Amino acid sequence: MISENLRQVEQEIQDSCALASRQRNSVQLIAVTKASDARATQAIIDAGITHCGENRVDAFLAKKASVEAREQPLSWHFIGNLQRRKVKQVINEIDYFHALDSLRLAAEIQKRAEHTIACFVEVNVAKEASKQGISLEEVPDFIAQLAVYDRIQIVGLMMMAPIDATVEQLHELFHQLKQMQEQIAAQELSYAPCVELSMGMSNDYPIAIEEGATFIRVGTALFKA
């Protein structure tokens, strides 16, 4: 079932890329394993997934220790809110961190990191009270203040769209983040190339791809029964 789910998602990605006149290799699929056990996580890896995402520290550490890549190296993404007191447990175990949203968190990463960490700034584009992230308007100043942290590399921006957004609203929200990403990238900052966009989940990733997503975070569509 997991292999078939992956095949269907892969076809949807290819179709969305074609619709947007993009190459398939411009989009990286992250399998979000937060609701799956180690066995299902290993199954999706065996099916060909090379990027996995987790949002809980304990679950991430347990899964990383129990699964293995069969052929290609496995990249791990931490995609959830990370408490400062837990930074030291995970920051040197991941390849990407998708939820940088405060200078205090940046300072803790700088303190604990043993190498440069690829980070996405989390942006609350829709300004939902229930979600983490800085506002779209705050992005330029926030990124400017990260220049002092030489162990943080801002590779892109990340967002979560409202679960009840219409198709038109999704296009607009994703487009706004794309515009901001291009604005930051145009500055050619050595510490913040900002060439990536982490946006789109199981219910909206085709639209996110149309609007420029380079990383999509898909869980339910891959692990559904």
C-alpha cells in the first residue's frame, strides 16, 4: 500500500510540475513520518524515499536510530516547533530545520551547532493565531538580524497554509511567500541564499508546486491505509 501511495503522489508531483512548466527534479518530496511507526517509516524508505521529516524530538531520535537507508543516503528534516531546551538534542542530528521563528531560538542553535545548519525561516503568511512563525512583513528585518550567526544558513522560507483555505486563497498565500523568497534571494546574502520554498502538504501540495515550492512535506497521502 505504501508503495502504491508513493506512486500516486509521485504522479501528482509530475503532473503539477508539467502544469507549471517545471522539471520534476526541482521539487523534493519529504515523507512526514510523525504519525507512522518505525516499520512504516522503513517501508517508505525502502520504496525509494530519501528525505524524512519529523516534528517531535523523541520520535525523531528513535526513528533515526532504528531505520536505515538501503541505497542512497537519508536526509532528515525537523519540521516542527523546537523548544530551546531541546535544541542540543537534535540540531546536530538533522540535515534541515524548517521552523526558525525567533532570534532566541537562533542564538540557541548558534550555541549548540557543531557545523552550519540549513534552516528555513517559518512564516505565518495567513497570520493565524494558532500557528507559529513570523509575519510576512517581518521577514526582511528578521533575516538581516541573523547575519551574526555563522552556524545558521538560511536556505529558504517555510509556511503552513490554513487547513480550510480555498484554492484561490492557497494560490495567493503561496504566491506571497514566493515573492518574499525572491526578494530575499535577490539580496545575494552569503548567509541567506534563500533559494528554497518549503510549502505544501498532503491536501495542497499540487498548488504549492504550481506556485514554486521546492520542498513539499507529505504525510497522510503517503501513509494512508
